[in-house]
Amino acid sequence: MAKVNANYEVVYIMDPAMGEEAIAAMIEKFKALVETEGTVTAIDDWGKRRLAYPINDLTEGHYVLMTFTAVPGLPAELDRVLKITEGVMRSMIICKDE
């Protein structure tokens, strides 16, 4: 069966107390993970923003939006890595093709 790529978007919120260098390293880490089996279309770093509700007693977070195309199994692996990575407060992956 042929591999079929689909378009995805992921938004993740990181703890802004990590510092700019650590945040940039995290963004690069997730980009490299996607590029193992897909192609990153765009990374939009929204920066520090106020959260709608407190998460772990924090009222601000560093938002990043990444769009990519990948094989259907990659988003599950990316979601797993996002959930276990220290400093990532929330994340959401959606398929834009559905």
C-alpha cells in the first residue's frame, strides 16, 4: 500500500519561564521530528500570550503553530513526544484534509 501524505496543524504552548534559547531548541526539536517522515510547511512563533485560564498556576504561555504534511502515523508519535516533554503545557494536532 502506498504512503499517502496528509496536511496537519499542531499548536503547542510552552512554559515561557524556560527562556528564549530553550524555547528555540524545543521548536527545532519538534521540527526535526516531523521532518523524519514529513515536510514542515510553516512554523509561526506567536510568542508569549496570556492564557484563557491558568494552567499549573501559570497565566502566560509561549504559543507555536506548525503546519506540516506527513504520513498518517507521524501525528500520533508527535503527540506522544509533546505529552512527555518537560515544559510543554498543552498541545493539539488536527488534520486539515478532513
